[in-house]
Amino acid sequence: MKFIDLFAGLGGFHLALKRLGHTCVFASEINSNLRKLYEMNYGILPSGDIRTLSLADIPSHDILCAGFPCQPFSKAGDQQGLTCPKWGDLFGYVLRIANLHKPHYLMLENVPNLERHDGGRTWLKMKSDLIAAGYDIREKRLSPHRFGIPQIRERLFIVGSRSGLQSFTWPQETVHPSLSIIEALEHDPPDARQLSPQVQQCLEVWQEFLDRFPKSEELPSFPIWSMEFGATYPFEQTTPYALGLKSLRNYKGSHGRLLLDLSDDQIMQALPSHARTEEDRFPRWKIRFIQQNRALYRTHHRWIDKWLPKITQFPSSLQKLEWNCKGEERRIWKFVIQMRASGVRVKRPTTAPSLIAQTTTQVPIIAWEKRYMTPRECATLQSMQELPNLPSSSEQAFQALGNAVNVNLVEMVARSLLPNDNSSILWRNNISPLNSESVSSV
């Protein structure tokens, strides 16, 4: 069958449907560098901004694929939804193309928060519009790690058919106890970005925290917020914003810093970033985390006070630790790490954290080699190991891969949705390591 690839990026939908024997007849992508790359990889030069095209000129097609921009619906964005002036109208173009060309099938993908945005009203409106266009619609949140692919990356998948979805079933989730990213990694790749001195020193300071923590006690399962160690500002019934600067001077801020003699501007900066929000009450989850961290400090303040000055030299995001390795050896350098706004997240190497498009600083760290993952390794996690070319710069590659769909997962959904007369094409469930010749850069 013929398909079109809207907001094409690296062509994840293209790779999946090509594996199943289908043919791409049109693609669109606003990024000029990715358009050139798409042409090199697939032999098709995508059109540019879909808002400038004549939709009637799009060729006839059977399948419409679109991973339309997620920024208006993502928790990481401002969540302006369909009213977002930059991206909010792009779903409307998907709908217009569907109404105009009436492809038999739809395959769409977005962030899971789309389903919950604005109390669910945004998705209900979009779904009703697709139904009015003549489609039976189903949606489900899927993550590759539930299907034997070692990456945690939940996304909302949406499928539609003009002939109904009575026989459609979502891919079966299974437990994979031996899941590991090791087979997706190269050993000490020469082009891997090494840890900066600041990041390495920060991890060493957190390792000292783990070493000092009593061996007879379990490490906290809640995020460790070091800035709450010694802090006394009120948080349970009020907030610093509601309390006011004058009253705040009677308390201590981050890491026990006295607020008494600080100027008005300095007081707010001396509070933890999570305590500076302009709200009269903190949400329950924030209150609980502050309570847990202050209780932790009260119990262990004798040794924490000796360690505390070492962590204060780092940015706020590096002053927090999420230890997701309960029961494991307390050795940071054995695990996969991701530097997030929410803190230094340490997890077992069973799966990789979700790839983030916004910044290279959140690329997963392979701690036992003291380096970041390479674009080739991230391509493998996105099931794009056969992609001939990646963007020339690591920053562009990570951004594109962070925006991409997981090809194996798309292929599984497509196998259930689309008629399949080519039984000789087998789904690739395994992820093999990449060698240096597998993917080139341009």
C-alpha cells in the first residue's frame, strides 16, 4: 500500500512500513537539515512546512502516518494545546488531509499527556473530529520496554480505519526479565562524549553520600533533595510565597542557610527552586517529599553535615538524587545515569531512560565507562539500527532521535492494523550491537 509520512523527522514510520513492504509516496518535514537527510536515507525529498503546501497536491495514499509535534501537550512544555500559536494548529492539517484524501488507515503518535491534557477534553475533541471524518479510532499508551526493547519511552499511539477496527488488537505486552541495554552498546566507542569534570565530581560526591549512608538501612525510595537538609521554612500549611518575605527571615533556606540578613531578592534565591513557586499551597506530592527529606536529615544529620558542603557547589538539579536501584550494590559507577531537571537519576542497565529531544545534557550516561551514549547507540534503542545516515552533529542527532518514534513498536502496531500479504517479512525483535560501519554521519 501507499503511505505518507507527515512531520517525518528521521523517518521512523517510513522504516517500519518499508519493512512490511509498503511504499512512501509523500513526506513533509519543516527542518531543512532533516529533509536533506531523509532524501539521502530514503530517496524522497520531503516537502517543507505543511502549512505552506497545497494539500490537494499530496498524492493519493492508503495510510496516513504522523507524529505531529508534541510540545503543546507535553508536561515539559507550557501545555497550550490546540491554542499554541506555533504548533497547536498542526493536528488540524492532519485532519484536513484525512478529510480531503480519505486514506483508509491512520497511524498517529504523540506524548502520553495528550490523552490527559486539559482534563482529557483536548483528546476527546481531536478524537471526535477523527470519528466525524469517517474513522473508527483507538488509542493506547505503549512503551518499548514492555515489548522486549530496552528503552522506557511511553507514547500515545492512535490508530484509525475507515472500515472499522473490529479485528484490531494492540500488540501483546510481555515481561522480559533479561532485558538489558548492554547488547545495544559498543565498548568504549572512540567518538563517545566523556563526562565533564563537573559531572564526574558531582557523581563522586553522591557516591560519598552512598558510602556514608548506614549499611544497615535501605536507601530512600523517594528523591533525595539535599537542599532540604537543614531547611526550616514552612511548607505544610503555607508556602514561602504566601508567607511573605518579612516572615521568611525567621527561617532557614536551602542547606540550612539563614535568611535573616538577606535582601528581598536574595531570600527567594536562597530557597530551594521547588519552593519558589507562586502558590498558596504546595501539592501533596511536594509536601510529602519535603517531609521525607527533612525526616531523613533529622535522623542522619551528624554525618550529613560533614558531607553537605560538598554538594552545594553544584547547580540545583545536581543537588538531587533519585536512586532507582533498590537492593543493588551502592556503587553509582555500575549503573545508567541521566541528569534531569528533577535530579541525578540512577537506574539499573535493564532499560535506557526515555531519550529527550530538548538537550544533550540529558543523554543517558554509561557510568561504568564514564561516558554518554553515542547517537549510534541511541539509534539502536529507537530500533533504527539500519538507518544509513544520522545528522552530522551529535546535538542534532540526539534531538532528532529524541523526537523519533520507536520503529519496532510502530511495526508491531502496523502488523495488527494493516493487511499483510507479505508473510516472508519477519519482525525484528532483537537489537544487535552496532559496529562503526552500521550508521554513518553526514
